[in-house]
Amino acid sequence: MAAALQLLEIIMTLIFCQPAFNLRVREIPDISKFYSTDSRIWTMNTTVETKIYCKCDFVNHTYYNYTDFRRTYKLDNETNYNDLRGTFITMAQPRNNAIFNAMMVGPQEGGFYTSTEELMEQFANYTCGIFSITYQATLGNFYELRVKQPELSNPDKTCLKTFSEMTKYSTN
């Protein structure tokens, strides 16, 4: 009984003192809104060491539970591409009306998924996003800052700042 009262006291303190603790309720982003039909999504920054640059996802079509897109990138001054399917999933949400906030990515023609890409945060009406990427064949994850085409030259400043803060101690 005493433990229950202590827990209730802690919860009430957090509710009433939220502004003092600067707690914010994290909005769970909907990845299908970021990967909407006909979007061009550029990777502006990544925490993984790579020789790949100019990575862009050209979204062909987005359906209720998946999206088809072409991922282009440059490697050794050569343009490459992969036609991919992102199957939307829900990660870490204990709710019945869960939003798709991630996708398992693999070849469009079928086969094994190669990565899981979770939209951690979105900004400016889904024009800038911070993604956590996990490859199936490796341990750990890394982060990417992705921006939609019209906003490429002027990405949301809060998005840039949040990415910088989230990744300042990243070792990947």
C-alpha cells in the first residue's frame, strides 16, 4: 500500500510539475506521411562512416501498409540504385491504435529485408526527419537526417539542432 501511494505521489508530481522538469510528450511520427507518394527524400547527414554520398529516395507510390521507392546514391563517382519496398511496422508503442513509425526495407521483387528504418522525430509537417537505421547483418544502429526535396536548401532549424544534439556522442 505504501509503495502504491509513493508511486501515485511521483506520478502526480510529474504531471503538475512537467513545465519545471521540461518534460515533453513525444509525438509518435507516422512514417507513411514522410514517405508519401512522389516525394524525393535526401539524406543530408549520417552518423555511419560511408563512401556513399548523394543518397536520395524517389517514392513511387505509398499504400496503406507499404511504400515502393528507388534509392539512388553515388559510390566511387558512379551512380547506383536499388528498387526497394518499405513495409510499414509499429515499433515500441504499447497502444491499440498504433501508428506506423518504421519500415522494414528490402528488394521490391521480394527476398529478405536488409534494414529497419525508424522515423524517430519529424519536423515542419514531415519535411525533415531523424531516422534510426539498423541493418540486419550488423550490430547496432546509426542515425540519418533526411529532408524532402523542396526543403533541401533550407531545412527546419529545429530538426538540424535536434539531430546534432541526438548524435553528438554517437560512435557510428
